[in-house]
Amino acid sequence: MLHPPRRATAPHALALTLILAGLVASPVHALPAGTTTVTGVLVTVVDGPAPDSRVRVADGSFVPVQADKVAQATPGSTVRVTVDRRAIDRPSAASERHFTPDNLTPSTSNPSGTTVIAEPTAPVLTTATHQLTVVIATPQGVSGTPATQSQVRAQVDSVNQYWSEQSGGTVRFAVGSISAPLTLAAGCSDYWGMWQEAAQRSGFTPGADRHLVMILPRSATTSGCSYGLGSIGAAVNSGGYTYVADTNWPVLAHELGHNLGLAHAQRLLCSSVTDVSLSSLAGCQLKDYGDPWDVMAASAPNAAGSLSAPQAYRTGIMPASAVKQVTSGTASVTLTALASVTGTRAVRVVDPNTGVAYFVEYRTRAGRDYLLYAPMTAAVRVLREVTTSSGAAKPSLALDASPTGNVADYTWGIPTGGTFTSYGGGVSVKVVSQGTSTATVTVTAGKPTSTPTTTPTPTRPTTVDLTATTGTVSRLGAGGWYDVPASGYLNNTALVTYTYGATWTVTVQGGRTLDLIGTAFPNGAAGRILVDGKMVANFTSNRAGWTNNYQQLLKRITVPAGSHQVTVVALPNGARGETTLALDAYRLG
């Protein structure tokens, strides 16, 4: 399920795995006490440990079952389970039509257990154009303007472009049919009934690569509907059910992602450590929808970031050829930016001490990752797959290489020269270099057998382009910083500002000097350097009479050992003729 972007109080999502077909309304009567044995397909109703599970029986009805009775069964399995007949006599039962418990077999054995008859087959991705049956629907009790067919087609076109790009053309979406606007008898509290009625009235037939999509009025969110809801597929080609209360494409791309077998993109939020055992968390938190880089978290209204490596690899959306496997020893790998959807985009390495799989990927603010709902800083980053979750879908978990415990901290990556070590100690990652489109890393599984010859020993200072993509800017554009290209700057571009208080921040590994390089000229401005929020030095770029104004050393500071945030604050004073601060690089000695 997806809630509107930036909604900090979003509850846990319901993500349903269900197949509703051929259901006809019929009255439901009170049932006598006793138990009944049912056989059908196990359905989980959240993309995590399910507090509410059901079994879909032959006529398409869904029978409630206690979660503890099916905790050891894989969702999608065919099971035989004993249920309490009285549990079927409940207020919402009328929405699950045509269920006739008297036709079921009274239990005579195995009164509390579950028999797994067949596990779901291993998923295999096949190239397909997924057909969408779209129902423009207004749930009972909802008022609002229905979407138009042209809005729906534009929405699906954008979703198709996104997933086709992410999958290299193996996953495509197309409109099969669009209904006229329908008013449903079911309301927002009865999503089972909403999907069922939409399926009946549209003639939807469930199956592989088939999806029922309901487009609700935006106002439905004020009547108890979610912003988006989608079923979790057992595999990419499973098909499924979604609804969204918007005509923006990112929310539909997210919910159809659930149909493809994807869970949410989470974040591990810690105050002082980068990685922990998820069995204890050690004071850390798992933040659902926590990774702004990923479409399976929240997204901007008109843009969504690239699908992260763990889920893309697990489902086959990212081909195996794009992932470098490191099974032992140390390997040097050059990664292309994930949004480029070309070349080697990830490294997968398993910690031999814990069995946890880690993925290393490189994110830059380009392509699909250019516009996000949070100001993420481009860098190499490490993620995990959350294998403790039940069901086929396993969330991705992004790790923060410089943890602060602040949910608004968006600098998570490993800086050049920096390292990451897994909590089990069996995986280490070092960033050798990061450029505009590629990064080179060394990744070790287990104890290194030797120092890799491809890892350079620094013999000269490291100079880093100081732009909006290498750090976090307080504002970019009107009233803040401007990214200005010019051949005189050290890296042919610089951040330029005329605004008092504009800031630029980056995380560096200390124990060495940091030189701030910029342009010195008569109208240059004053500035201040802070380390971890504390002022360490003032400087000025206001200088006259220089024959070469470019690439000047404005200030040198010493950064203590360890990971630290360095912030530059612009302090132009027009009364003194100081108007412009131009910064083009920093150099680590």
C-alpha cells in the first residue's frame, strides 16, 4: 500500500494477495458452533507477518483463518486447515459473497493443525505485456470527480515507460479495457467487496499477467480509503489487484510493483551504528517507506526513483548479468549508476558469519533518480534483503554509512575512501572513487586473502567536485545556490550563491586536512565552516588584484579522525560590497 508522499504518520500497509472470480451475492446466516475443514490457497493480507490470513476456496470465497495456524506455510501454498465456523458469521462476511459453509466438510481430525498439500512453484520471470482491466470507481460514501479515460491512459503510459525501462523491456503494461465511471455498493472499509464488485461488473478474469485496477477519486482518502493498495504476487507474472486514489503515475507504479512480487523499500534508522542484527535491532528502527531513492517507498507526485538492487535482483527484474557476485576474497568492481540501467549495477555478497546478503549500488542524481521527494545525496550505498519477513515478498533495507538517528538525515552513502563493515564482520566495502556516472569499490567476503593489487594507495590529495550532487544544499535555485558551469572552475562547475545563510553539507572521513577551493575576486563573500554543527573557521573570498581569481585556496581546516559532517555557510554582506560566494571543490589531504 502507498500513502501520500511526506505523510510521516502513515500506518503499516495492507498488501493483499488474492484472486476473486465468479462471485455472486447471497445472504449469510448465523452458523452453529463447531469447526469446518477447508482446502484452498493460503492468502496473506499484509506484506509482512500476517495478523489476518485467509484461504481462498474453490468458489472464490475467502475463509478467515487464524494466523498462527498457517504461520509455517508459505503464502500461495495449497493448504487444508480447520477453522471455526462461527468466525465466518461476522459483519464483513456479506461482502465475500457465495461462500456456503454448509457445503464444507466438518472437521473430524487434525482439529488445530494445517496440512500443506502443495507449495507454490518457484517463480520464473517471462517477458510479457501485462493487461490492465481498469475500473473507474467511486466507493459507497465517497464523493468526488471520477477520473477521465484520457487521464487513465496517460497514467498507464507513464507506468509502462517506468517498468519497461527498469526491467529492460521484460515487464510492460497496457490498457485492456477502461470502464465507464461506476458507483460501487462497497465502501472503503471493504476492499475485498470493492475488488469483487469491480471484477464482476468489468468482466475481469484473473490470471497470469492480468491486473484489475480501480481508479478512485482523490477524495476517497478522506473516507477511509488508502492512497493506494495492491496485492502481493508470488512472482512477477502472477497478476493481481490494485486500487489508487489518484491519476498520478508513481502511486500506480508502486501498487503494480506489489503485484510483481515487490515489498516496501525500508530504511534502518540508528543513532550510532550502520548495521545490526534484525533479531534484536539494538535500539535501531525499521522505517517502512523509508528509502526515498526507491519506487517501493513514497515518491514525488510526478517522479519515482529506481528500484533498488535487492528486490530487482530477487524478482529477476534486474538481470543476473548486471550483478557481480563476490563469494570469497576481495574483488574490485566498477559500478554504473543504478538509474543508467546498463552495465554492472550492483555487487551481491553474503556474510559467511551470518548468512545475510548485502548489495552495493551507486546512486547519482540523474535519470529516474534526478527528482526525488527528499534531498538524497549521491553516493555508493549498501542495502540488505529482509529475509525474516513472511511471504514471497522481501523488503529491501537501506543502511546509513554515517548514522545520526535523525529521520531527516539524507546523507547515507559511503564517501570516497570510506568503508562499511557488516555487523557480522564478514563483509567489508571500500569506496575507491566516485564519478558522475561510475564508482569503483572493493568488496570483501570473509577475511581478505591479500591486499588487491587494483586498490590504489593514495599518493596525492583527493579533490571532489563541490556540487549539489556531492553534498546537501539548503536550497538550489531561486533564493539559494546556482550550479554554474565555467571552464575556469576546477571541475568546470561551481555552486554560486548570493544568499546570506545558504549552506552546503557533506560527510567526510577525517584524520586529514580539508581545503576549500573557490573563486576569489573583489565582490567575493565571507563564509563559515562548521564540523558536526560547530564553527571551526571563518574565511572570505573577497580579494582584489589577483591575476588568477579561479581555483584559489579559500581555507584549510583539519578534520578529526572518523566520519564528520562538514558544512559551509555563505555570509555575503552587501553593505561591504560582498555579493557572491563561488565554491567549486574541496580537497582532502
